[in-house]
Amino acid sequence: MASLSRALRVAAAHPRQSPTRGMGPCNLSSAAGPTAVKSVPYQRTLKEGQGTSVVAQGPSRPLPSTANVVVIGGGSLGCQTLYHLAKLGMSGAVLLERERLTSGTTWHTAGLLWQLRPSDVEVELLAHTRRVVSRELEEETGLHTGWIQNGGLFIASNRQRLDEYKRLMSLGKAYGVESHVLSPAETKTLYPLMNVDDLYGTLYVPHDGTMDPAGTCTTLARAASARGAQVIENCPVTGIRVWTDDFGVRRVAGVETQHGSIQTPCVVNCAGVWASAVGRMAGVKVPLVAMHHAYVVTERIEGIQNMPNVRDHDASVYLRLQGDALSVGGYEANPIFWEEVSDKFAFGLFDLDWEVFTQHIEGAINRVPVLEKTGIKSTVCGPESFTPDHKPLMGEAPELRGFFLGCGFNSAGMMLGGGCGQELAHWIIHGRPEKDMHGYDIRRFHHSLTDHPRWIRERSHESYAKNYSVVFPHDEPLAGRNMRRDPLHEELLGQGCVFQERHGWERPGWFHPRGPAPVLEYDYYGAYGSRAHEDYAYRRLLADEYTFAFPPHHDTIKKECLACRGAAAVFDMSYFGKFYLVGLDARKAADWLFSADVSRPPGSTVYTCMLNHRGGTESDLTVSRLAPSHQASPLAPAFEGDGYYLAMGGAVAQHNWSHITTVLQDQKSQCQLIDSSEDLGMISIQGPASRAILQEVLDADLSNEAFPFSTHKLLRAAGHLVRAMRLSFVGELGWELHIPKASCVPVYRAVMAAGAKHGLINAGYRAIDSLSIEKGYRHWHADLRPDDSPLEAGLAFTCKLKSPVPFLGREALEQQRAAGLRRRLVCFTMEDKVPMFGLEAIWRNGQVVGHVRRADFGFAIDKTIAYGYIHDPSGGPVSLDFVKSGDYALERMGVTYGAQAHLKSPFDPNNKRVKGIY
């Protein structure tokens, strides 16, 4: 039996030439499908001889003619979703598996569960999975799922990594997850076989553990069946039936199989690697790729029993305890793509490519030296599905009502399955999940990207290769860039703009004083024979930001912020979503959609929220009332009835579009939603000098009396027609100019020329982040999410609760107000000059009462500012007196800093500056 070191030597002595030279990755495996006889030396495989399908025997039970919901796929997500649907009382739930449960990708998964991730929502999802697998299923069924609580150990071999782990430890305190930062010596005591000579420290989480895929899924299926659900194996799905209703809306009608059809209004695509094929049956885009993902199982190791699972992120390797042996795997920079996914693949494996796997062997031997002389008992190289941002694909597909996604879990389907299965069940039954699932919602991607092969492939590769990288606050992708560029892109690039990517758009991040730093074509980090870019300025600037301290560009962003506060700054916000809602039912639809009263006279602009039925905030945006027009222009469509112009953050435009469309369909509203995001640019001129600057450019009186705050007008800017809005997202006197695409550059140049003598400068979204938090303005999906109500977020003024007009979410808000708020968003400032980025624990009178959602440095007040929701540990309402009476501290990387709580914005609390009062 060969050792790991011998396999390493064989791979080094017989390097394999990649067949791809400058063409991007392709399938490096010699076999496109499963093999029973392996050609790779020194290995044998699990499940040998089971690489061919046996579905010809027919379904395991007769198909029902109808069902309320059909789940496709019997892996972790399919079983968890079925179980939670049944547990929530859904009758007529059916799961169809083309072969046997777990036969696709779940059966060979490592089954690791780590409780701490750099996301509060993921910590909650993982906690639910752990409860289900470790306790609830066994209590319910009397069956053991195979859960083993052996703990988890994260390895830090540099200071930045240890800082990341300390951040996780602080977040864990807000959720009651026990964790400890250990010294190298303490780590050696815990794990005697480990080499700790190169360690800075470790993070030990004693209640992490390991799940058994087969045991878990079998138990889930039995528990679901006991509640009336049906599990049907050996029943491949061959088609999805669709019908179009009287309003032109496509809806699910049924499922076709080789053995008959099932009439159903709801389908859940939990088909894993095969999810794209199922999506194509229904005309639904599923942006994922299939890759080989591997680990090896060692022979017995003396002294390894009861050791925790290990993640050595910097070596990109994990070590999973497997009885008296270890499974060794990880994420490599050159994963093998499975180009042609076979629908006959079941309980199959690929040949392991030792050249690709070598890096994991090196890291494993360095961390546990005894592995150098340990034999390899078996290899496991199977398919897994991966997505462009390494996050799952969930929620109702924008293209088809009743078609839900629960796929693309990036080899984390077991550990996220319980939490995601529960949320998906809520989504199906109630229309929305309970938690903030936007990071997993298919609507986070713009529709132009979800079927773009190059973008999907590049981003999925980079996300896979960087899966174990430190998650820094200001990192940006290098893959799949320059997909959507606004008319000012080249103009700003030449002025040193360092761009961020959001929703496919290139938007200004900040301005580098030393010249252009363009984003270049993706180089796959030199993998697959690609030539890595040399002297890549943009990558170098990103690398400078890889820190949990203040970044090197802190002073540059400071200059942008203070220029806005002291003179004026121009922000290119062209990536914003820009929609028109028009038609005979538009006013009725607007009254229902928007929490604020937007049915004001034409020329008014209102900041409002859109809510879900639970009172959670699906969006915040501005809505401008339009006068009816029979003649279309680039700045307004022709319409009868009522019309509104909607503007919202571009990163969530698809989410907004889908939410509005769904509500309009459910209400059967006779109105039209028009997307003009690509047709219009938008610049915002903000600061004390903005009026003087724009008075030279616009052909109108900009005084307070002639152009009050929260109003808009069609004006001429340097001879070009624009829509000017007096608004601010940074807390200053200012205007937004919404400009037809062809006019953007001349209008921008005219503004810059007029502003030269006033000190006008370019500024980006890093400055907006700082300025807006300083003023107390919310950022959706940061301190305002679908699981936060406007009342909790301090936005009660956006809700027309004093009027009798009904709106979506009103009943939930009224109930919440009557019962008292159980949590409340609070602003904190600190005297200590330390950076914070979110996820820090909030302490009140010696107890953890929440965690920071959003943080930044406020340059005008010269303090770190943080926002987070706090609760009363006793379970009572969080009153204003409760907020004011506490003694607060914020915990950053294990160190607490005294903090002051504020009920109003610490900057300009009386809102004088937006009124032009300086």
C-alpha cells in the first residue's frame, strides 16, 4: 500500500501536460463518466462497480396523479426540504429521485460541519442543521443519524488568518457558539500529532462535528414519510409542464417522468450537479458548473482517534477524522471541470488526478507529519456543483412561478442542508423565507449573467480557488469583470478610478491618485496554461487592502469624504436600478407596494420601503411621481393613468424587479414595469458648494423655495435634457442628475468644469459608505434586510400607518408595534481609533445583546461608527429607555472597546445640511 509521500513523488516524476493553452479550463480527466476500474496508481475506490445506473427496475412506489409540491433530487437538500415541508404541515409533498437516495453527489461528501462562518445568517443556518442532525431527528424517529461531535480546529499560519478567526470567535459569542483561540502550545496539547512550529494560533470549536450522509438522508426520508410525504426512487424526471395564465405569467403545471406524470403547481429543483438540466426542462437558467472534487482516505493512524476535524485554510486542505484514519481533501487552484454531465451517473467516481491533488498532500504532510509514511486506503473523486460566488442557488426562479431552486451548494450541502431546507420550506409555503436569504437567492444575479457561460465559468473557478482565502472586507473578484459598464466608465478610468463589481456593473470604488488601474481579462491565476498577468495594478491595489487594520488607501478615501463635507463631490451612481411603474392601476399598485405615501403630486420624490407579508424590508428606494404624458422620451415613457419613477441600488435591482413583478402578478394589477437601467446614467453632486456649481449648469432656479428637498424636475444641463432630483444619500445639500446615456459624458464634463473653482472632486462608493453611515442612512442588506422591519430599523417615518391606506406588510407592523419591539437598531461610536467592519459582538452591562451589522469610519466626526440590532436578554421589549440606560462595549477580535449609543445620527442630527443650512 502506497504512502502519501510516494504518491507525491509519483506525481512529481510524471507531470501531465495540460491540454489547454490559453483557452481556459477544460476536462482534464480521461473519462467523462464514472469508472469501475481505476488507472491511477496506488488507490482503490469506494463503491467500486456501482458506476452504472439501475433505474430500469422502475419506481420504488406508484406515482400519485397530483401533488402540492414535487421535490426533484434525493440528496441532502432534497431530503431536508421534504422533511421541513412535512414538518410545517405541507400535505401532498413528493420527492422524486432518479436512482437511489444520495446517489448523485451526496453519498461521497465529507460531511463536515463547522459552526462559525463570516456571516451571521450562515451561523444561524448551520446551527439549525446541527440541531436537526444531532438531536431532533433522533428524538423524532429513534434513529441515529451518524452525527459525531469531535470538534473543529482552524489553523492560522499568519497574523491575518488569526485575526479572521478572532472575528469569528467574537461573532460566535452573539450566538452562543463556544470557541477558543489557542496558542501553538495549547494546540499541540489538544492535537499531539500536529506540527505547530509554523503556527500563529488556532481556533477551536468543541461542538463542531461530522455527519454521515447516508444515515442523515435515510432518517430524514423516514421522518418525512411518517408525516405523510412520499419518497419515490428510481424515477427520473424527463420534463416540466408549464402553462401561461390570462395575464401572460408562466407557471408550473406538472412533472413528467419515465413512468407517468404528476400534476403540481410547485417544483423544487434539488438536483445538484444535474440542476441545470432540470432547469432547461422548464426554461429556467441555473448558473452553476460541475467540477471534480476529491479526497483520499488514509490507513489507520495511531493516536488520531477522537481528534477534531482540521481546516488549514492557508494550505487549502482539510483533515476529517474517519474512525482511526483521516480523510484529506481541499480546494485547488486548477480544479477539473466536468464538461459533459452524464444523466446516467450514479454512485460513481472519477479517476483521481494526482497532479492536481498534489498540493493537498503537501499541506497535509506539513500539518500532520505522520501522514508522510501513512498508506492510502482509498480515493474518492466525485462530481460537485459550484456557483459564481460559492453560495447556493435558492428561491423562486424569476422566469417561472412555482419553480424553486435548492441547488449549487458548493460541496456544503450537508452542513447547510438543515438550515436551507427549513428556509426553502418557508419560502414555498409562505412566499418568503424567515431569515435574510438574499445572499443565496437566485435573484441576487442579474438576468443577463445567469446564462452567460464565460461569466459563470470564470467566477465559479475563482470562487472555488479562493474558497479558503481570508475573507477581507474590501476584496473584489478578478473574474467575470467588465460585463456591464456605464457611459462614464472610460472617463473615470482615465482619472484613476478603482472600480468595484456589483451585479455585473463596474461602479467607482475610490480614486487612485497615481493613474489608471484597469481590470484586465481573467487569467485564471496562471492555471490551465494561462499566463498570469504581470505588474497588474488593479490586483496590486486590491492586495494592499488585504488587512483588518485601516487600509493603505484610508487617507485617500478620507480626502474624498472631507471634500464632500467641505466643498463638493460628484458620484457616478449610474449602476442604479431605474424602473418606471405606469398604467391605469399604477396608483393602486404603488399604494400596496410602498410603505410610504407616494401618491403625492407629480414632481414629488419619496424615500420609502417595500415590505413582505411579515413586515420585513425587501427594499428601500426613492419613488418619484410623474405627470401623465402621451409622448415618450428617454426620461419618461408615454402612459395613461398614473406613473412613477423608481430608483434603487444597482446591486439589488434584480431583487427589486422580481419582488415588484411578483406582487403585481399576485394582485393582478393592470400596469407596466419598465426597466431603463441601461438607458440612463446618473451622477450625484453633493456638498455645500453643489448649488453654486449646478446653478451654472442647469437652466433653473435651485433655491430652496424654487427647488425644495425631495422634489424633481426635467431641466436642461449644458443643453441636454435631464431629470434633476434634490436628494442626498450622504447628508449634504445636493442633487442627482438622471441622464440619457448619450448625454452622460458632456453633462459630466460640464459639471466638472463648473466645479473646478469650487473644489469639486470625484468620489466613489467607499466614500459613500463612510458618509452615509456617518449620517445614519441605511444600506439595504447590511443594516436593513428582509428580516428587519422599518420599525426596528428606525424607519417608522417611511410607513403610512397614520393613514387608512392598506399596504403589504401593514398588519405585521401593527402587530409588532402593539407588542413592542423585541430588538432595535442602535448607532454606536467609539473613541478608540480602531477599524470595524461588521460581525463584532455588542455588549451591554456585561451581556452580549447582539452583533454589529455594518461599520465604517466617519471622517467628519473622526470616529468609528457601528450599527447593530440589540435585544433584551430577558426577552422583553427593547424600549428607548433600555437603549439609553445601558453601558456598552464592542468586541473586536476578542478585545472590547467602550462604545457610546446614539438614538440619533451623531452627524448633523437636526438635518440642517440637506436643507442647505450650513
